Amino acid sequence: MITSILVLIAICCSAQKAKASKPDPTIVRIEGYLPSLPDGTTINCCKAYRHAYCYTPISDITIQNGRFCIDIDAKENNGTEEYLLHCNGNAKAIHIYASPGTVTRIKANKKDRSVWEIESKNPLQIEENKYQALWRELDAAKKDHDTRVEAIEDRYREAKASEKADITKEKWAERRKWKSIDSAFVEKAFAFMSTKEYSPVYARYLYDLTRCSSFARINKPLLAKVRPLLNKVPLEEFRNEFNYIGRAKKTLCPNEDYMKVGDYMKDFAFFDHDGNEHHLYDYNDNGKFLMVEFNSRTSEACMDRRPTELLNMLHSQYGDKIDLVFVNLDTPSDWANEGKNPEKWGHDQWPEWNATKNNIDIIHNYDVMGPTYAFFTPDGRLMRSANYSGLQPTIKEILPFVKISGF
């Protein structure tokens, strides 16, 4: 009898524990066991705005007996799955990707208590853990050398102040090693990210790669090598200059390289759905103006903003004076799917091409931030450039020039 009662009690306790650890479908639960932190330590939890370097505090909780539990109402999170946790305002923070109705568990690494490990079935968190493992490995090499450089800097200041032996050569020798280590960091990170597909995690680590201190000491060729990582980014992500991708683009694509009014067009190799190669230069000196639309058919946001009726009007009424070309900035796989099902994705009466692997160079040179429209003179000089909201006034501005015969 006593044995049966004990079994029932154990079953009830187990059921209650399971019920307590599993939130309802509208709750995001984050549990942690960090025995190295003293009781009373505050854990701050913030939610992220979509793919942006911007976080809003949503919960503070204190650790008791090394444990904490945070329940977040997913209804108030505007669909985000990204959260940021840190202790008592400490600069060190961890990113967590968690879904409603799940439990994300955090624990300290057995060898290094300062490293927090995250257990979650969320696909983005699984990806985050892989990035974190590589970044910790690369940061370790940088950190060791940073310590040596700081020590030499201290010795250099002391020697200079007391007029002791000059250690300038030693200082700059260590700085050259510093640059070499930074370059190795970027090379390995680039090789890793080249095998990954675009995701919110990819966006954040690309931004982190561009903003790390190494870029203050890296040469332009290495920056140019990292730039193709932007090729995997959907066009709609470039619309916001303050999100991770917008910030990364500022570093990788300097403003001075953007085309300006009066510059001759920069050409690339484009391909239609049959694999035929085309160039913007083909339209030079044919006596007609050229309007190039840079856009994406797979982006609902870009297509919703596309002034299709205005473009059709321009083609039907001024097609004898203005050529139109749609430069599709979708990935090669999406481009292939669009060619197989044009009724689903849409098509126009004028040419549509894809740049395959040159997207970021086009975005870089033509300063594409979402749907962008560039107008060129018959000899290939840039007249005007506008986004979707500025297209109509731009067309009104250039039409008087178009109507002038013999331009």
C-alpha cells in the first residue's frame, strides 16, 4: 500500500513538473541555470525589432539558487523570435531565438562558466549555436594577441615617458601581427558564411563581421572579398539602412562608389530566362532614353510598392522614345522558378534580366534600397534615379527632355 502511494505521489509530482515547464502556445519560456552567478543577479530580457540593431526591454528577473525563468507573452512581440539577455547591464549579452509554446534552456559551460550554452529546437537557435562556436574560437586567438599588444602599448608609454630604450620597432611588429590575425579572423568567417544561406542569424553575423575592430586595420582587397556575402541578401532587406544589412552595406559599400547624375552607366552581364547574355550598353546610341528598374519579384513588399500602372503607361505612350528594362535581383534559384511559372510571379512587355551572382555590385553601384528606377540619356549618362514613391514626379521631370527631338 505504502509503495503504491509513493508511486502515485511520484507520478503526480512528475506530471506537475512537466506541466510547469511547458508553457501554453502563446508563451515563450526561457529557463536558466547559472550557478556561478550570485543570488539577486538581475537578468534583463529584451526583444528585437525585425532584423534590426534595436531592442526593447520587456522583462527583468533575479536569479535565485542559480536559476531563473522568464515567460514572455508572444502576442505582444510583433512576430519576433529574437531576444537579447544580459546581466545587470553587463556589456556581454547573448542572442536567443525562441518560438511560442516552447522552452529554451540556458546553462553555463562546464569548462568555462562565463560561456552560456543554449538548448532549443528553434532552427534559428540551432544555426546561432554554430555561429557562436566559430566566433568563440576566432575571438580566442584575437583576445590572446590583444592582451600582448596592450602590454606592449603600456611598455611603450612608460619608455617614452621615462626616456628609456626605444621599443617602437617591437610595437609595430606586434601591430603587423595584429593585422595578420584580424585577416585570418575574417578569412575563416568568410569561408564559413559562404556555405550558409541567408537568415536573420546570417544578417546579424555579417553585420558583426563588418563592425569588428579588425576592419579598422584591414586592407580594401579583403573588404572587397567579404562584400559578395551581401549577394545572398533579399532586396527588401536593403530598404532599411538601420537594420543589420543596411549597416553592413555602409561598411562594405562606401558612398563614394555610388553613381551620380552625369556618370556613364556601369554595365554588367545579365541573362534572360533562356540563358542569353545581355548588357545595358546595348541600348547606348540607339537614339532612345533608357529606364532601368531594379526590383525583386519574390519580395511581396517590393511588388506591393511597384507602380505597375505607371510603368505600363510609360511603355505604351513613350515606348518609341524610352526603352524599359527590368533588372531582377532575385537569387538564381528564385529566378529559375519565376521562369517556369511567369503567370504566378508576373511578367512585363519589356525585357527582364537577372544578374545571377552580381547582385551586390549592382546594389552597390546604383545605391539600390528597395525598388529603384534609373533613367539614362541616349548616350548612357545617368539623368535621374528614384525609388517607387518618387517615380511619378521624376517621370514628369524628364518627359520634357524626352519629347525634344534630336536630343
